Amino acid sequence: MSAWTLCSCLAGEIDKFIKLRRLSGTDYSSQARLLGYFDCFLVDHNIWKRRITREICDSYQKELAGLAPRTQGNRFCVVRQLCRRLALGDPLSYIPEALRIPPSYQTHRAYIFTKEEVAALLRASLQLSPAGSLRPQTYWTLIGLLYSTGLRIGEAMALNIENFFPSEMRLYVAKGKFRKARWIVLSESSRDALQQYLEQRVKKKPNMPESPLLLNKCCRRLSHSSVYASYLKLLKACDIAYHKDTGPRIHDLRHTFAVHCLLAWYQDGKDINARLPALATYMGHVDIRSTLIYLQPTAELQGEVSRRFHDHYLNHIASEGEQS
């Protein structure tokens, strides 16, 4: 966000703050947009005080009351950061308390797709119009990639042709969340499916190494709006009920990946505790607690946990009997 888009009494201070945050190497684009909302609030409410007061903060908090809890928290958080910066030069500038927003895993329960539902989404993808275009293959590849790798939707859309290394069975995520890069190891079937798509993809321009891997109908990079609209069509085609507040969101495919991965480990008798750090790294998490949020208990998963505990208990009793 540049200075000319800001027009409140604090436009200059907000612009300086954004530039300062960007000096640390962060993109800060989304946060700048949120500060733009605060700038518009000041203008719309005819507030021309160059000092932020408690009354201004309270009024802005009431303005956000109709939004989702997480949205409220995000918008108010950047304003609080601005207030802390302004208070360094003006001790009388007010610094509000942080909003108490419940974690996302408490405000939204992820929808865990069954394997049958994922298969149905893949079949429905191939029926998308226009027939004979690259679009059906694009969404077949996108859905499969999200489910088999746990990629975030933004990470998948940002992939370029050069980020796919078929001989090494890897994908390179150049800019993940918080601009972190990581490697994604592919299964043989995922590599083959992506290779099959790429053979059709390179027939379309642009097809340079730095060109988008996944294309829309206009041969441009996929956008959130187009993917969201197509995703809703796929859910409807598969008779999967959707509600704007409860989903299922396309991000829930990432949750599904994590749960199904854990389920497979239980079924194979793997050491879960030893493998969780590897799952966290694969999903791009610095803290394993972020990964645990994705591991939502399902009936099938709970059944495997109970079975493993039962087997362990029986083995323990048997070993004690032999010793006695």
C-alpha cells in the first residue's frame, strides 16, 4: 500500500510504519491492507486527531464486531502494532489491549474428507467445462496435489514449472507461509500424475520455467476467486453439503492430509511420536503444536488408537504372566 492510497490524518504515519516493517524483509502486504481499513475508518468517521485515543480504539473495535473472530483479531492486531510504534514518539498515544480471540481450531472444526469423497472430487474435476480444455486436468491435479501433499492452496497456486523436479520426485515451495521455503517429497503416484499434467500443460503458453505450473482458462496463474468458485461446483457435483460458515473449506484438504497420514501410520504400526516432527517439517510448521491443530480425531482414527492401546495392553499382561 503506497502513501497516496491513504488519506486519513494518520496517512503519513501509517505509510512510514509500513515501510519500516518492510525493511525487516517481510512482504507486509496483507498487514498493509488491514491498516488501510483502519485508515478508511478514520476518514469515514470524520476523525482528524493526529493522536490515537482510547475512544478511537474502542470505536474501531465496535466497528469490527460484525466480522468473524479471527478477522477481528487480525485487523485489530496490526492497529495495535501501529499504536505501539506511535507511542514511542508520543507517550500520550493510547495502546489498546490485544483482543482475546479464540484459536482458529476452536472457532472452526475442519471437515475431514473420506477417501471416497476425495475420489469423487477427482472424478468431478475431470467433468469440468469446457470439455477438451486444460481446465479439467488442472483441477484434477490441484485437488490431488492438495490431498496427497497437504500443500496450502496459496502454495499450490504459486508453483512454477521450474519448481517441479520429476527425476527427484520433489516439489520446491519457494514462498510458503511467512515466506519460508521448503521441499515437498512426492510419492511415485503423485509424481506420475503431475508429470502427466505437465506434458499437457507445456503445450500452452506461457511455458517458460518461471511460468505458472497450474493455469486457468485464460492461461494465467490460478486465482483464489476462480479456484473457490470451481471448488463449490465440485462439492455440489459430489453432493457434499457446503455452508459458508462451516465449509468444508478447500483448506480442509490439508487437514485431511494430516489426519489420513496419521491414520496410515497407526495402521502400519509406526512410532507416531517419532514421526510427528517429520510431519510438522513436511507441512511447513516450525512448532509441532501447529501440526497438532490439524490432527482432528475422527471415528476411524480413534478406532486405531483404541486398537493399538488394546494390543499394547494385552502384550503387557502376557509378558507379566510369563515372568510370574
